[in-house]
Amino acid sequence: MTPEITPPQCDACTTPLKLIPAGTSKRTFKDYEAFWACPNNRECGGKTQKYVPPKPKITPDSPQQVADNINKDVKTINALKIVRENLDSVIKYLEK
Ligand SMILES: [Zn+2]
């Protein structure tokens, strides 16, 4: 599965750029890396842009997310405590 790539826009005509795969120049016989080029390059004069391959995203939880998760856990524990207290009082009532 290839990650989805959003093409950047041409800085001259705002058309989504076309990805030119890496290859060898037929004129200079030099290898070039993949890059983005405007489909209207000749007319609009937009510049090519360097293609940066997408990296798999592994974002660790931010401190805020960690805090939020802990808060959720604390809320769950508190809710369970209340349920238990309620059950205790029901049991006490039934035992009377
Ligand atoms: Zn353009």
C-alpha cells in the first residue's frame, strides 16, 4: 500500500503539480531524483519542486493526550466508585 500523496500546487498557476519519477536525463545523461512539475510548465513559468517521499507517521502521544487519557481513566474510576457506593447502599437497604 502506498501512502496517499497530495500534490503541491504550482507557485505560478496553482495547478496541482505532476510527479515526475526519478530517472536519467536524456540530454545530460545525469540521474535526477523525482520532482514535482507543473503540467503547464512552459506557459506559466512555475518552478519545479523537490519531491520528498512521505514517511510513515508515528506520532507519540502528546503530553496533553496522555493527560486527557489519564483524566478519562480517573473519571471512569470515579464513576465506578459511585456505582459501587450505590450498590453498597442498596445491599445495606436489602439487608435491613
Ligand atoms: Zn503552473
